[in-house]
Amino acid sequence: MKILNLILGLTALVTISAHAQDKLEQDRKAIKSLAGFYKVNFNYGEVTSPNPDYEFSKPYKSHANEWAEIIVDEPKRIVIQHMLAINDSTVIKHWRQDWTYEDPEIMLYTQDNAWKKVALRAADVKGKWTQKVYQVDDSPRYQGYGTWSHIGGHDAWQSETDSPLPRRESTTRKDYNVLNRGSRITVTNGGWMFEQDNKKVVRTPQGDKLIAVEKGYEEFTKIDPGKFAYAQKWWDEQKNYWADVRDVWADFAKTANTDFKVQTKANGKLLYETLFSLGDQSIKEKWSATQNKEKIKTALQPYLVK
């Protein structure tokens, strides 16, 4: 009987382990399906406010051609870089999303372009993926973790976390300082949908005050890869430099104190302008990885507040 119980126990463990491995592979497949060549429709609109006198902002609509390329593919870490293809001769390195499995640490946005590193309990992140979103200059933007579900063959993931103001409002709005993002990603037959339930919040030492709730829809629809020939050529020239930028940021994040702040402007130049200009110089003068990292570290110093 003891031998039978032992066999049954081992069989159960093997079954559980196999199921977990299958689930992990399903998750990875769903995340990797976010890469591709897309036309993206952006739609945002405020829907409610606790203030009866609140003046709702004008709905935001836009569209773009966006290429999402997998640049790191590891068993428990997948990195996808997005590029905007404006036309046949212009490309903008756009946002980046890093996916990490059962990550024990998260970088939470507080306010005023400041972040706090927080250790997470193993039980809280078991089976979950953290989506780490970065700015065009590879500085942090927001991070949130959640579980991928695959019910009925439908792949979906969701989380809630705080972030800075969206780029579309960061230069035009001063009436709130934190965007609490409720994010849902759903893989579709023709691409994927990025839905958001966002709360616009004024954060002070006395607490948070909600000013408005916003709905957001970003629809990624696959299109002809031929539209991205120039973007692919540009990225092929630039990718080594930006890998060095990511390494410098990663080193800073490891050594920084629990709290740190990133200034978007220093010495009259925006951070992304400084790093993009440095990238062009690196390509022109054929810098080595060592030269890149030294110059990137020096360039970042005025923007970092530990």
C-alpha cells in the first residue's frame, strides 16, 4: 500500500509539473504572438467623473503603422521592441515591452516621474507574467503583473498599475499627476486588442483624488510587412546601440536605491533627444559596445536623481 501511495503521489507530481509546463508554453506563445507588422488604431475617451462640473476632454483618435519585433526570447523573459513607420524614409523607435515570468521584483510608479522598487512575495507572482513598459528612450514607464488565461482557445492577460501621464496628455494637462491603468490584452485572429480602463488621479500626501475615468482601445491589425522595409533597415543599423542603452539602464536599476527619479529634460535637451542623437553618432563613428556604454552612462547622469 505504501508503494502504491508513493507511485500515485509521484504520478500526481509529474502531472502537475507537465500541466505547469504546458501552461508556460501557452503563455509564451501568446506573448510572442504580439509581435508582427500592424496598423494600430488608437481611441481614448473620458466617460465619467465624480465632479458634476468637470469638463470632459476631447476624445483622442489616431492611427499608425507599427512593427513589433522580438529582440529577446528566453524561457522566462521575452522582450518586444515597437517601431513606428511614418513613411518610406522615417521611423521612430517607439515603446518596448518586457515580459518576465514570476518576477520577484517590480518597479512601481509613484508620481512626478519617480519609481519605487518593491519586492514581491513568491505566492503573489506564482504563474504570473509581469509586463514592463518602457519609454522611447528606454527609461521606465510602468509595470504590472497578471495571469495569462487561455479559456476556450482565447488568450488574454490583465493587470492594474500606476503610470505617468500618457504622452498624448503629458504636455497639455496639469490637472492630474498619476494615471491608474487597468490593462487587458486579448489576442485576436487578425492581431490583438489592448483595452484600458484608466483613472486620472491627483496624488498628494493626503491621498488620491479621482478626477475622471477614461476608456481606451488600441487595436493592432496585421498588415503587409512590405510597408516596414525602411524601418527594418534602420533598426538593423541601430539595434546594437540600443542593446547597450538597455544594458546601461538595467545596471542603473540594479544599483539604484529603492526610490529614484528620472528627469525628462536636462541642459535644455529632452532625454530621448540626447539618446537618439548619441545613437546616430555611434553609427556614424562606428563606436564599440564599450564606447557606447561609457558615453551613454555619461549622457544619462544629468537626468537621474537617486
